[in-house]
Amino acid sequence: MAFLRRLGWYLVGLSIGIVFLVFFLKKKSGEEGIEFCYFPNCRVLKDMRSKPLTFAEDFPEKYRDTLLIQSFLTDGDVDFGRSDTESQPCKTYFISLPHNGKELLLRTQNCGDKMVAENVESN
């Protein structure tokens, strides 16, 4: 009888754990729009995507495509070696993205309330 009672409590705990796991994995899969960022690259890009995008006055006209900038912010790699993450009030980041066989480098200013795209260089 004691074994059946322990087995019953084990199955109750297991079912609660499975329900929680299914709920958690469903949210993580993106159905509900929740994104989990654990690495610095992902966290910086997610923070920039959450802010309104503005262009600097001398930003090249041929790169003033918000879809291109959004691809930098979703698929790009932040170069933390070149970036200045300590500057105030806005932090400067360099984001690289392979594009049409060459690599583009976006220089941005990440401010508290906006993200400013300053320049795109082609390598």
C-alpha cells in the first residue's frame, strides 16, 4: 500500500512538472513572442530592436533601408573589441553582417530612448 501511495505522489509531481515544462517550452518557441537572450550579443541586439530607429544626418543614402538595418539587428554580430560600451550618454557598437558576398559594418549609438544608425562601411 505504501508503494502505491508513493507512486501516486510521484505521478502527481511528474504531471505538474510536465505541464510547467510544456508551458515554458511553448513560450520559448516563439508562439507568444517571448525571446530568451542569454549571451551578450543577443542581449545588445534585442535592446536595440526595442528602441525607435533614427538615422544620423550623414548616414549614406543607399543604406537608408530599415529592412537592412533590421537584418543587422537580428542576424548581426556585435564586435565588442571595437565597440565602446562605457561611453555616456550613448554607447557605441559596431555590428557586422555578411551581405551579398561582402561584409558590412554598422556603427550605431545605443542611447537610453533611441538607437541611432551612424554609418555603414563595406569590407
